[in-house]
Amino acid sequence: MRIKEKGTKLQLLRVSYSSERGRSVETMFASLDKTALSIPAELRKVLEADEVTQLEAELQKRQAGDQLESKRRSLKYTANFLSSFRRALEDPEALVDPEKPENNFTQEKADALWAELDATRTALRKAGFARPQPEAKPKAAQGE
């Protein structure tokens, strides 16, 4: 079985010999959404055992790739998000939503944020990214 991505679908293709053409031809026998995390039951019935194994491996590989891409996106945009978050904290109107109290920034949310910031600081150190040191002030020349 060959798996081919086309648009938003994964096409499942089988190779069969065509005596009319005198050669092998690929025929699509099923398709599923390319964001699928598992094989639907009705599709499982159509697949052979080795095809189920192959498709499960492909779906796991795609899911792992999607998760890695999501992590890379998070790393790329975190500084911008934190900058936006800091500006929101500086605006007293943003901290309180009288129409939706569940959106208020509470001490519990602040405590969770502090815990995440501490964990992030530790993760940065472990990943080899030291905290930048402030630039040293130039020493005054003697006699000034």
C-alpha cells in the first residue's frame, strides 16, 4: 500500500496488475483526513493487517511531526507573546472583566504564571541558554 497526501486527505493506494494495459496500476481504495489521529473502524475492516500497521505508523509519524512543529512555533513566538502579556498586565482595565468574572486575572493565575516562569528559567539553563548579563559600565578614568 502506498500513502499519498493530496490536499486535506491521505489517499490509500494499492498496486494491481492490469492485463488490459499490460502493467501495474495504482488504484485508490480509501482516503482519510490527513489530520486523523487514528484509523476509523470502517476503514480498518477494509485494510489488511500489514496495511493497518503501516497506516498506524504513518499517523504516529505525522502526529510526532505536528507536535514538533508546534513546539518550534512556540519557541519562535514566545518572546512576542510575553511582551504582549506584559503590556496587558500594565493595563488595569485588562486585568478585570466585569461582564465575565472568569476572565479576571486573579492571584491563582498569577501564582501559576510565577511557577511556569520558574520552570521556564530552569529549562532555559538546562538547554544551555544562560541569562544575559548586563553590560558593564565603563570605569571612570582616573583624575575625573
